[in-house]
Amino acid sequence: MRKLFLFVVVLAIASQAQTTKPKSAAKTAAKPAVTVATPDKINWVVAPPSLPAGAQVAVLAGNPAAAGPFVMRLKFPDGYKVMPHWHPVPENVTVLSGEFRVAMGDTWDDSKLQSLPAGSFVSNPAHHSHYAMAKGPTEIQVHGTGPFKLVYVNPKDDPSKKK
């Protein structure tokens, strides 16, 4: 009985120690920012020149171009294509609406496109070539850890390099 009592006391002390912050950490640790994004408050802008014209982007958290976590959304019109490319960091994509079609590889091949309806998720490892298109107006959410950028397999496909 005495052993059981000591065990319960030690367990209670250990439990309290795990939930109590050290005083020095409590004073110096900055509170993380809270981000709330309702659809009516999302700030959509024209996507950067690394994407073909017609897309819109909204950065919800972080900065995709900087080191650290980020979350952004992209809207594409029907038929929108992003030619074969890769990213220097892993890319995680959730399809929010519409139909997003993706395929892996260095060259475009319509027969390899896989249809991802709303609710689908795809995760691409860093330096993994892939391409995509939208069927109907489509919205996706991309999250990962930056710095995030698109590197086109064929530099001629990079819309930021076109005159």
C-alpha cells in the first residue's frame, strides 16, 4: 500500500512538472500569432509571374519566399496549366474546390493526369518533377516550409522569363 501511495505522489509531481512552464521560459517566450481567415476576409491578389497569367493567390500564414512554415491558397480558371516543374522543398496540396489534375514527370502527358476532386490531398517531395491543370474553376491550398519556389524543368516554360 505504501509503494502504491509513493507511486501516486511521484506520478502527480511528474504530471505537474510537465504542465508547468519554467519561470524564465514563460517570461522570454513570445506568444505565437493567431491567424483566422474567413472566406470574406481572404486577400486575393494576382499570382506571381512564376505562374502563368490567370491565377490568383492568397497567403494565409507565413511567407512562402522565406524560411519557415507557410500556408497559401491558389485559384485557377478552367483549363489552367502549370507546366512540368519542381520545388526545392516538399509541397503539400489540398484541393478545396473544383478538380485538380496532376501527374509526375519531366514532360507533359495528358494520359498521365490523375483527377483529384475537392477534398483530395497530394504531397510531393522536394525536387520531384510534376505538372498540373484545373478542370473547371479550382481552388487549392498549399502548405509547407519555405523558401518555396517553382523551378520549371524546361526554362522556356517559365512565364516570368517570357517577354
